[in-house]
Amino acid sequence: MNVAKPPGTMLGHPKGLFLLFTTELWERFSYYAMRAILVLYLVDQVNHQGGGGLGWTQADALSLYGTFTALVYLTPLFGGWLADNILGQRKSIYIGGALMAAGQFLLAAPHEWVPGSATMVFYIGLGTLIIGNGLFKPNISTMVGDLYEEGDHRRDGAFTIFYMGINLGAALSGFVVAWAYTSFGHNAIVDGKEVFINNWQAGFFCAGVGMVISLIIQFMFAQKLLGDIGTVPAAKLEKQKAAESGQVRKEPLTKVERDRIKVIMIMGLFTIIFWAGFEQAGGLMNLFTNDFTDRMIGGWEVPTTYFQSLNAIFIVIFAPVIASIWIRLGKNEPNSPVKFALGLFLLAVGFLFMIGAVLQMDGDANAKSSMWWLVGAYFFHTMGELCLSPIGLSMVTKLAPLRIASLMMGAWFLFIAAANKIGGVVGSFIGHGGEKEEQLANAMSIFAGIAITAAISGVILYFMADKLVDWMHGAEDSTHHNEEQALEEEIAVTAEHEAIRR
């Protein structure tokens, strides 16, 4: 894009990178703080057992959670189009950020402020948040790339730095939101017993403050540190260039291109299975942590939302390790379908830990399972994510015909959106407010079902791998100058594509 880029660097990168790093850090803090308590707020009773939530059944809450996370991946398709064709990235970020902040504060509205309308206000807030996310999410990552000219070797490192901001915000969110809803909670007498009422609205308010900080930082420093980047809709410039050069033409897909698209579609089906299981983290596994896990260390109870930070922490620690393993395998590095299969196997292993947690309780809903089962599950799920998520997005960029690359990436995100909705439906099989023993038995069936499905899918994909590679027609072939450079490139690719997904 022909836009003015401000001079000045920090640590060898444009100063604008660190503005975008900070903006995204606080935006992801806001999103993951809300995500960590959404289901907990929905199922917490209004006037029973010390609750201050909406009193939904677990099944209804998990179903809504699936719909919400599905729309989080669907709306960026429209948000990206609006930014490219009408608004420009900068305006999209401002509008999207403002809507997200408004949505968080609507969720934070105390029930007594809107007597009888708490659920309606909740839906309005959630809808506003989803629309804002659609405008914000796709454009902040794109602006990172626009800081650099084509071929600039610093671009890969920039996404690594940006990616660390994403996961730092995600990791902090679980800790801070737990402080908020516990510190502003209070004791009350319910049914003759003194109970502690969590202040979920304080958690949502905290998330809203994070979004406001993100907006203020962007608004104050964007022009100075980003120049004109993101002010002009990109597609308009590209169309104008194409028209001036006379390059606008349509060509039919070749056999090679059709084969490659088949690979994307087939791999998309397997990615649905993975993410439908993985996204139980914020839904069913979150409820299991809250209701059935012994979270006591000494005399201190670990807040439920702390476990929501484990994925981000594990990613920061182990992403370079996984990238290093692929490179050091050299010619023995698995191809993309085999890495996908490995990701599915690791997901299954993670759910074996959840099965272990249920078995430890031996059918007694009053017992509590060890929190280390959860730590193990989140660890293996994260390892599976690192084998599958960046590989999948990278594969789409390699296989999609250039003239429909954006369409194919959009289709890939539709697979993830479908996975999130399916994951919510699967989690909802825990039941509609039945006895705790029944819920525990249902949770066991769900964990076992996901583990078996993931393992069988991994086996099928492993044996399909050679055929899929044939249909790629050489797209998997690559060479590296040396091991050090290859490792840097692999870490950067992991960072870039994980940044896009998260």
C-alpha cells in the first residue's frame, strides 16, 4: 500500500509495532476476561446458593457459549470486508473497540439497575460485543504486516512480538478477573446460611476497562506511530491499481488448484473435530473446574478462572520448543496432515486426563478431583493446538489459489466457527439442571466421546496423509538456508498464524 510510514524504530522494529502490541494486549485481556466468566455467570443462581448470575441451566449456558464463540469467528469475515472496502482498518478498530467496550459495560450492568430486564440487557451487550469483535479482530493483525515493505525480513519477527502481546493479555485476564469478582463480592444469608456471592459484574467491568485502555492507547498514538497506515481501504487501492494495469480478468480453476482446494475442505472437516473438543476449555471444562475440582492449596482456594490462563502460558513457553522440534527433524519433519493427526491424538490424550478426573471421584458428586488432572488436560490440548492451528492456517495460504486466497481463508474460519457451535452443543449434553451425579456421569460420557472421536479421526487422517500430500502437488516442498534461519522462520510462522486465530 502506498501510505506514509513514520520514521523511527525501537529494538530494530517500527515504533508502531509496539503500539499495536499494546493495543492488542489490552483487547485480548478484555476478551478473555469476559470469556473466562461468561458461562460461570450464566449458570450462577440469582437467589440460590449465593449466586449473582442469570440462573441458567448448564446445558443452555454451554449452548449459548458455543453460539457466541462461533460468531466471534464468523463476524470478522464481514468486518474485514468493511475495512477493506469502506471504512479502512483504522476506523474499523476505533468503531469495533468502542462497541466492544460498550458491550462489556452492558454485561457489567448490575441487575438492580435493570429490574426484570437483566437477560435482555445481557443479550444486547453480547451482540454489541460480537459486532465490535468482528470489526476489531481482523484489522489489527493486518496493520502489523502493513508496517513492513514486501520482502522485509523483520516482518516475521514482528508477528512473534505481536503474538507475545496476545498471549500476555490472555494470561493476565484470568488472574485479574478473578481478583475483580472475588474482591467486590460479599457475604449474604441465603436459606439460613451465610454464603459468598461473586460479583460477576465487577469482572465484566474489569474487561470493559481493559478495552477502554486499548482504545485510548490507539487513539493517542496511532497517527504519530502509524502514519497513514490503515486510513485508506486497502481493496479500493488494489482495485484501482489492477484497473490501471489492465490485470483484471477471471480464469477457471486448474486441476491442480481443484485438488488443492479439496485438501483444504477435507482438512477443514478434521479441524472442526479438533476445535469442537478444544473449546470445551471455556465451557464444560470451566464448569467442571468450578463444581467438581479441589482447588485448595493450603488454606487458599484457586479461583476457577486461573485455569483459563494456562493455555496462553503454555503457548508462550512451548511454541518455540515445538517449532524447534519440527526444524530439527529436518527431512523427517511430518507433513501437514500428519501434524494434524498428531494434534488430534494430543487432544484425545488431554481428555484422558479429564476422564481420570471423573474416575477419581468414583461417582460421588460431593467428592472433588485433583486440579492436576486439569493442568495435564490443558497442557496436552495446547500441544495439540500448536501442532494443528498454525499448520492449518499456513496450509491454506500455501494451497489456496492466489485469486481466491481470501475466500479460502474465510472458509477456513467458517470451519472454526462451526466447530465452536458444535462444541457448545456437545457440552450442553451435560444436562438441563439435573442431579450432580447425573451431570458427572454425562460429563464422563462427553469427555470419553470426544477422546474416542479425536483418536479415531487422527488414525483416519494419518492413513489419508499420503493421498492428501499428492493432491497438494508439491505445495509442501520447501528448503531452508540453514537451521538457525529455519527455526526463526518456523517460530515466526507459528506466531503469525496463531495471532490471526486468537
